[in-house]
Amino acid sequence: MFPPERIKKILSEPNNLTMFRMAAAPIIVLLLLIPNQFTTFMAALFFSAAAITDYLDGFFARRNGMVSNLGKIMDPVADKLLVSSTFIMLASLAWIPAWLVCIIIGRELAVTGLRNVIAENNMDVSASELGKYKTGFQIAAIIPLLIHFPYFGISFNGIGMFFLWGALILTIWSGVDYFVRFRNLLQ
């Protein structure tokens, strides 16, 4: 086993946290291939842990002066891989509408392309406040949607759908906001 100080060092390295997020995506996919109360709960735990690393990797990178080009590139890739693969699996189980997933993933791809254009023009490509709210709503939707089954009389699917509609609104709004703010670069 790893000694506690080694584990702390591994968990405080931003790029390790980003790689964990990328590794969590196929684990979640595998768990959802056989959906039952145990596997969906485990998928929700993995997703929750991975979502927490999204915050922690940026926090540690800024606090410890460990911001790297690899991190700047891989962090959004890890986010999109985790969220997109989870949404696709939820749609494949018919737990959420596939058209909604298409809109969310389409926006992610379009904004990623725009962010590449923005970066090529040496402009700031950091996420907007709307984008951060969108991510928060997506995470708040995915966790109960993954749990799916009712526990203690609580409809986790209903809770997830509530946040998913909010995420859809913020997804469209933040996508339009990105393109409006940077439309001059596209001309």
C-alpha cells in the first residue's frame, strides 16, 4: 500500500486528478452496461469523485503554481469525456431523451472549436460564469440520474430531470453567449 504522504502527493498533483477523471469515464460506462441498484450507485460515486477532482485540479494548480500546458489542454478534454460518455450511457438506457444529449454534446463541441479559435488569437479562453453554472447543473443532474432507482421513497430520476432541464437552458444560453462575445473572430 501507499503511505499516506504518498497518497496526499498523488492527489495534490493537478494532472493526476485530471487523469483520474479521464479514467473514471470508462469505469462509469462499464458499470452502466449492467444497470442495477448496485452498479448505478457505484457509477454515481465514481462520477461524484471525478466531479470533485474537476474543482481540485484547478485549485491545486493555481495554489501550488503548477499550471501547465498539458493541464490547460487535458482538463477540458477530461470534463467533456466524463460528462459526454455519461450522458450517452444515460440516453442509451432511455433514462434521458437522446435529443437533449445531442444538444448538450453539440454545444460542447461547438464551444471547444470556438475556444481553439480564441486561443489562436491569444485571447482568454477561460470558462464564463454561465459556463460554470452550466457545469454545476450538469453535475447536479447526472448524479441523481445515475442513481436512477428510488431510495427511501425519493425519486432520484425526477430530481435529476429537474436539474437536467436547467442544464439544458444554461447549455444553450452559455453557448449563444460564447458565440455572441466572440463573433468578430469568426468573421
